[in-house]
Amino acid sequence: MEKIELKVKKLLPEAKLPLYGSEHAAGADLYMLSEQTIRIGANETAIVHTGLAVEIPEGYVGLIFARSGLASKKGLAPANKVGVIDSDYRGEIRVALHNDSKYMQSVEPYERIAQLVIVPYAAAAFVETEELSGTERGEGGFGSTGSK
């Protein structure tokens, strides 16, 4: 698989670079930058620092996803479900980690908190029109294609 070069700046020396958990992982783990345990109350959100800034190439976007283990075991996932890092953003990557569980949850120092996936995208040129082409589905909305 071809890899693109992604420049990463440590804003503090103790920040950890993103790391892929396996050879074919799509997401690289992001680590919390804190020497203190963070406690997140039930249905609360905490801004978690990574201490990293990235230079995403033009034509790509960085997407921040939940780590499946953290989400399924502790109920902790990005508050906005998928974070978007545009190629022109140069600030710190921070994750708004939300606790969907009924219990106080903890994030330990330098724990893996989310995954970063780098994806190419196409920008749209929005063109207003009076008519759209027809399809079999048409205007059928939520659930219109069935449940099985």
C-alpha cells in the first residue's frame, strides 16, 4: 500500500506520534497528552489534548474516529462522532471525548483516545437546478430501502 507523507509537529516533547496498531490498520491511534488521569462524568464531554499538529496535504482530510474498545467498554467516543481536520488547519489536534455511559469514566495518562484516518476527498461545485435525475428509490427517506 502506498503511504503519503504526513508532517507531524510535536507541540510538547512528551507528545506521542500517531501509531498504527497493525500492518493493515486504516486508523492511527492518537494518544492523550496528560500526566494526570482525566475523569469524565456520565453524559459529559472533556476536551483531550494530543500535543500534536499536522500538515495534511491538499486534497486529503483527517478524520477522527472512536477507538472501538474505548467506545464499547467505557462509552467514550468523539462528541461529534467524526472529527474533521481540514488540510489548511495547523492547530493542535484535540478530541472532544464524550461519555455516553451512565458512569464516571477515566482516561489514563498517554492512553489511546481516538483514531486518525487520512482520506482523499473531492470538493463539489454546487450548481442549483430545478430538476434532479430520477432513480428507483426516488424521494424515499429513512428506512425506505427496507430493514433486511
